[in-house]
Amino acid sequence: MLPRREFMLAGALTALPALHTSTQAQEKNVDDLVRVGVMGLSRGQSLALDLAKQSGVEVAYLCDIDSQRRDSAVKQFTEKTSKTPQAVADFREMLDDPKLDALVCAAPNHWHGPATIMACKAGKHVYVEKPCSHNPQEGEWMIAAAEQFKRCVQMGTQRRSAPGIQAAIKKLHAGAIGKVHLSRCYYNNLRPTLGKGVETDPPERFDFELWQGPAPRVKYRSNIMHYNWHWFWHWGGGELANNGVHGLDLCRWGLQADYLTRTVSSGGRYWFDDDQETPDTQTACFEFEGNKQVSWEALSCNKHGVDFFCAFYGEDGSLELDSEGTHRVYDRSDKMVEEVAGTTSGQVEHLQNFVDCIRANDPTKLNQPITEGHKSTLLCHLGNIAYRTGQTVNCDPANGHIQDNPEQQKLWQRDYDPAWKEAVSM
């Protein structure tokens, strides 16, 4: 039986497909106030503060299932902006507000697809953090929801809006290093061990039932909150989906690659003997039509790395790019012929682009629309599927679907808690 709040929502959702035709968001013009609600107040707090700096934007809600973090975020937000948003634990209260224009979803990965789909059904635009989905099927559902309900859905790979990075990609596309065949990206960090957790009651300050939401129910463990869920397949996708998507997105963009043809991946949990399921050392390679390849390497437990974010190799030279848009162009003999400084990773610009598209009611002007966000996120999912099955993943280059491998195809989607299944699917 659905809890009272879920029962009320289920009744409301039956009428949602028609809601988008009358929502105020469709009639926005450049002078209108854009009201947003932010879900997930770790990463989301940074997004909320940057949104509050933008003209004509009101952060109307701050939402988190942890009362301590929620109260702290509201206090900090008020101190920095002199505005006090409404604090809520359940993001569905935001969706119930007919005056709310957009949801910002910075909750854990298993919420990205479901919250986006539910928000689109409720007539809201969505800024969803990376990776856009927990599994490939959700990405396709998100595209369908954005198209059916005519919503702006932007994935938070903010470097798509960084001026220096845009300039570097434009040079690649204009032939600065000739035809590009290969791109490489890297991620290194120094993460501690998770240790061995135990089943226990969750702290009183947060609602673990609501945190699980659409995911199948499991017992609370002492070492999953608030960040370590990334390292369990039930909620996260490891470092590949956590940070790999940023570099892979730029690699795919620079190569002008679409869906891949095959991928392989290797690695493991090398550094610690603990509960982590995802690898701390991983390499993945992705092939595309037209003789194009992307490679990704990561170490979660060793900080030493290369001095660039991603690199591109073409017939006439190479280009290195850092995370804020500084880029260096080299000729075939490895002589640097140009260096341009970048200044920002693009978060403010990415949020502004999202707000501008809401006002114009024009999803085609998004710098990272959900269709493109899904393609880049899909690389992470398929790389992890290759790792988990220990096999090459062969894909249909028309849509990225796995070909002729039932074991791998089972990982294309997930099961959902019965109380949420209808609300979060398309």
C-alpha cells in the first residue's frame, strides 16, 4: 500500500500528461521570473547559490532528505543571498507547486532519471546532474519524457558552456589538427577506504526510505551515506559514471562521435579490501564509426596524474585541454604552436543557458540537451557493463543498444520499487 503522500501523488499523476499544455513555463518571456527548486544539497547547494546570482531567477525551494543538511543549506543560502527558500524533504512537494518552473536534480544517481521523468510529467523543466541516469534505459526514457512534454532538460556537464572549452572544440571541428582519430581522458583522486559496514538503523535526521525512492529496498548500512553510495552498483556507477562522464563528454564532442560500436574495460578494486563494489583502477576504450576511438583511465586511490583533462590526436597534430578551457595545440613534430588560457569550468554559463532556454521555451538551444547527455552517459554505462561481464560490448551504432549478449542486455535496465514503478517509467 502506498503511504498517504504517495497515494495523493499517484492520483495527481494520472492527470499529468495534459498538464504541460497549460503550465506557465510555456509562456515565459525574457522578463519573466523563473522559479526553481533544488533537490540534493551537497552538489545542489553550489548550483542554488549560482542560480541565485542570476537576474530574474528565484530559488524557491531547497530540498534534502537529511534535515541537518537541509537546515544548514537554508541557513547558508539566506546568509549569502538575504533570501530564504522553503525547505522541504520530499521533492514531490516542489512538483505540486504550479508556479515552479524547473527542478534542479543533484540527488544521488539512482534519482536522476526518475526525478527528471516525474518533473517532466509535472510540467517542469529539469537541470539534472551528471551522469544523467543510473542505467541506459532511464536515459532513453528521459529523452522520451523531454520530447513528449516539451521540456528543457539539460545535463550538468557544465564544461559544454565554458567559453575556453567551446573555443577549443570549435578549433578541432574546423580542422586545427586535421582529422581527429583518438581522444584520451584521465581522472585521478585519493579516496580513502570504505571499510566494512554493518546493517544498522539510519540516523534519525534523514529519511532513508525516501532516499531509496525508486530503487529496490535494501537494508541501511553504516558506510554508504552521504557519498559512498557511488561505489555500489545498486545506486551508483563508480568513478566512470561519477567523474568519467565529464572527460568522455568532451572527447566525444571533439571527435564528433555519436553512438559507439564497441567497448572494452578492465580494472578492479586494487587498493583496499573493503565493501566497495566498483573498481578503483579502471581503463575503458570506446570505438566509433569512422575510425575514431576514446580511452579513459582512472585511479581513485593515487593522486598523481597527467597535467591535462583530455587530449585529441589528429592527422596534423594534437590538442591538450584542461578542465577550465586552457588548451595547447601541437604540430606533428610535437612543437607547441598555440596556447590559449581558459578561465572557468562553465557552471554559471551552463545554468544561464538553461534559464535562457526556459524563457525562450526552446530546448534546441540547450548546450547539453538530454539527447546528447544520454549519449555521453551511455559510454559510462557500457564501459561498466564491459567491466562487470568481463566481455567486449558490441553495440548498434544507430542507438548504442547492446547486440547479441543476453547477460549484458540484462544490465541495460533495472528493477524498481513497486510503489514508484509507474511514476518513474515511460
